[in-house]
Amino acid sequence: MKDVVKTSGSAPRQGRPRRRRRNLSLYYLLMFLICAGIFFILSRTILFNIKEYTVTGNSIYSADQILNAGGLHEGRNMYGINLNKTAEKIKDKLIYLEDVTLRRKLPDKFIVEVTEAQAFACCEYEGSRYAVITKSGRYLETEQLGARAGLILVEGMDLKNVALGEDFESADETKKEIILDLFDAISRTCDGKITYIDISDRTNIMMRYENRIDIDFGSSLDYDYKLRYITAIIEENLTPEDEGRIIYHSAAAGASFIRNEDAEQSETADNAAASGEDEPDNAGSVEN
């Protein structure tokens, strides 16, 4: 007599719950994608349409001028606006804006924050024309017939491709790097004090402080230290009436200050010596 072994009938059905779970996962994923798609369409058609704009930081341009430059108007969908491209578009059209930041504020507000460009220097080019630039080196004005008062006059930059709203270029790229670094250092150390820079020879830069003290600055090496050192000499050792010339020698040797009257006396002495006359006793320089 043979034994009969009964097999369980449930074994073939073990895969059904797994298939059911997979079907439910696909169903939920499909529903999620459909809902996400509907939300995406609504967010760019009906939802998040702009009802109010806020513009801050502007004084040169009106809020309407700024919004129009970016094609911004009420009713536009905020998520249909490319923030970076729109900001660049506004800056390209309104050159007196240094920076533009756009922000969405749900559900229906849009914020435009601007930083206005400040004229920092006036650069001579092509012998008799002048261009006004920002501290970052962007052109605000070109084709000027004279230097603008109150700005640093820069000569010897060898400018090329001068165009409104563009970053300035020099035939000598090293000069561009030097002058931008100097602008930063001047704004930190003696803002408003330097009135003139001659960078014709970038190894022997000349400056003028408050239109009364000429500075033999030398090369751009250690420019930040040099500016702080020379400024300290002027502010701590000289009077507001002193006029003359500072010659920077080195970090070890320091700098010399020669008053205009001393230079004139020295020149007189040299002329007298050349003609055989006695030299004055009081010519010389003041060492710091």
C-alpha cells in the first residue's frame, strides 16, 4: 500500500500579493505623476499669477522703468519668469544698475531689489576723451570731452572697445587687474582722498592725494600695504596745509616727504651751483 502525500494548494498563489503590491505602487506612481503634471500646468497658468510688485533700492530709475526693462507686469505668472535672465536683461537696458536680485513671494507677490551703480573714476582714452566707470570697471558714460570733477582721474590705461554698459578693457590686461585692485584698496583705505592715478608705466605708478600731495607709488606690489602706510604718513605726520611729494622706497626704507617749498629751494640751489653761486642752507627733504 502506497502512502499518499497531499501537497498544499496555497503554494501557487504565493506570488499574487506581490503582484498586487506592485500594481498598487505603479498606480500610486501614476497618480502622483498625473497630479504633479496638473499642478505644474496650473502653476504656470492660473496659480501664482503676480498681483503686486515691490521695487527697492532705486533712486535713479523709477519702479516702472525697472519693471518695463524686464518685461514684468501684473498678471504674469511668477514661475514663468527666468530670474537670472530677467535680471541680466534689466541690467543691460539700465546701465546705472550694478546688481539686480529677483525674488518670488508666494502666493502672488514679486520683489525686485536693485543696487545702483556709483561712478568711481574717469578714464582718459584716445588722447582727449574720457569715460566714467564704476569701481568694478563698467562704463557708465563715454565720449566725454572732459574729466568729471569729484572722480579719480585715471590716465595711461590704454582702453579699447569702449562701449556703454560694458566692462572696460585695456590693451594691457595686467593694467586692468592692477587698477581694479587699486580701486578696492582705495575704497577701503582712503576713500575719496586719491584724486589722480597715472598708470602709463605700471612699474612706476603715480598718484595724487587730495590734489596737494603727489605720490611716487612704484609698482603695484604690496599695494594694500603701501596705501595704508602712505595714508598713515599723511594723516598722522602732515598738516592739511602741507603740499609736496611722497616717494615710497621700500618696506624696509620707508618713504620720504619733500615739501614743495623745499623742492623749490633745492632747485634754486642746483641752479645757483650750476652758475657758481653759493647754495642756500635750508634745502632738503623730510623723512618719515
